[in-house]
Amino acid sequence: MAAPRVERGTRMKLVVVMSGVTVPEVEERHVKAVVEAAKAAGLEVAQPRNREDEEAEIVDAEIAFGGVEPRLFAHAKRLRWIQSVGAGVDRYLKGPLVTSDVVLTSEKGLVGTQLAEQALALLLALTRGIAISMREQTWDARIPIRHRSWELGGRTAGLLALGGTGAEIAKRAAAFGMRVIAIDPEPPMIPPEVEWCKAPLHLHEMLGQSDVVFCSAPLTAETRGLFNKTNLGAMKPESILINVSRGEIGVEEDILEALDSGHLRAAGLDVVPREPLPRESRLWDHPHVVITPHAAGASPFRGDRIVERFRRNLAHILADEPLEGIIDKIKEY
């Protein structure tokens, strides 16, 4: 997709919208760098301090950086490009934005490293007894740990989505000696570590072969509630579910039922269907579940990567070149 065209001789305006951004790695210094880059390119820059100011400033802005939710997009009259902060954009893809000509770009493809490392950390916490040890805090836990420990070599890793995060998970799983297979409607590429990648209609084939299923899929109409009773039942008995993308892809009670029955050996969840997860949820105390509080995106380099993508995309838009990280608003990723 080409960059949105802007009439020559006009001075574009950037509005910085940070009120709804929940990525703590984007600090004040990163926002300052975005503002400086925009001003150096000749843009007018607005930094509203509250929601009322955001609504006023976005009216005549061509570019927005941060997070433009539907209630704010309704006030935009000249917007051409939104650089969102965050890889997932499901919260923005509602209402008129979806069918508009406004180009939406995100961190798409930039968070694979940290999400993949979190996915493997969750898996190892489950397969090497770390979770049991932290819960039990007694030397007697050594026998249950030894009974439940796995070696990953020779086992099969199934990937739900083969985008940037899936590709990074594939590299790490293969490094542990795992066979890697995947499901994706249209992968940007198939890494050499992946034995095969098939269309979603082959989901049960992938689930039935996988000792570990890694979910790094975006939240879309097709993936919402995908890990339900039917699809969990199609998973290989005694397999493990790891989810580092969106919690709503799973159904909480169905996951618990699969765990209670033993069909699902364990689950490592950085995201859950309800966030923040209420303390009364049985997921917290289930002996074969490890939860981290939607922290997989953490990286000391994340803010810098976001700034660099904005700088590159700003240069692209001024040169009428294709942008990086474009979201297909109809497909929702």
C-alpha cells in the first residue's frame, strides 16, 4: 500500500495522542523525539494535555501518533495516517476508521523478540518445574517436579500465526530441537525452521500433532474465542497451551475444564480473557498454570524502535513511498 498522498505546498500537522496509550516503555524522551522529528520535517505539532484538547487538535491534523480510539476519530476531518503505539490494534478497529482511507500503521513486526522470549520462558517454567517449586516452596516438591519434567527436543511446536512473533518463536523452538508446524491464513514468509504452514481449515491437524501450541495471533473476528471447548478438545492429549497475544482468543472456563480433566497438561498465559484478571479466577491458583500480567511486550528497546519506525514512516510519507507496519483494516492485522 502506498503512502497517503498529501498536497504539495501545504504544511501538515501532527497531533500526539497519548491519553489512551498503555505501553510504559514509551517514555517522555520518546515522545520528545517524535515531536523533534516532526518539527525537523516541517510539520506543525500539537501536544494536547487532555481529551478535550485532543478532540480540538485532531480536527485539522493529517497525522496522529499514539492511540486514536473511535470516540476521537469521530472528530478527525483531515487525517491521513495514524502511527499507533502498540502492536495490537483491535481496540482501534471499530466504526468509521475501518472503511476510511486513513492508513493505520503499528509496531507490527517489531515485538517478536520479546514476545517469543516470554513464550519460551512460560513454557520452561512449566516443563522444568519452576512453577511447582515457586508454589510449593518445599524440598518435597522435587519428586512431583521430576515426574512432570519434559525435554523439548523431539517434541512438536504448533504455531497459531506465523507473523513476526511466530517466526521468532519458531527459531527458538527449533533451537531446542523441536519440530515446528504452523497455521496462518497468509504468512509474510515461512522460516526455514517451519516444516509446514497451512491454512486455518487445517487447524485441527496442527492441534492434534502439537505437544505445545503457541498462540501469537491477532485478535480478529475469526480468532476471538478460538480456544474453546471444541478446539481445545482437538489438541493432543497432555499438550501445553502458551498464549502471548490476546486473551480473548481463549475461553476461560473451557481452558479450566481442559486443565481439570488433564487433557490439557498446562497453560502459560501472558494474556487472559479478562484483564485485569480478578483474584477469584481459578486460573491464578491452578497448579498447572503460569500467568504473567500482560508483560510479554516489555523490552528496554521498545520505545526506541517505535520512534525509529515513526521516523522512517514520516520520511516515507513525505517521499510518497510505502509505509512500514501497515494494518489491513478489513482483515484486522
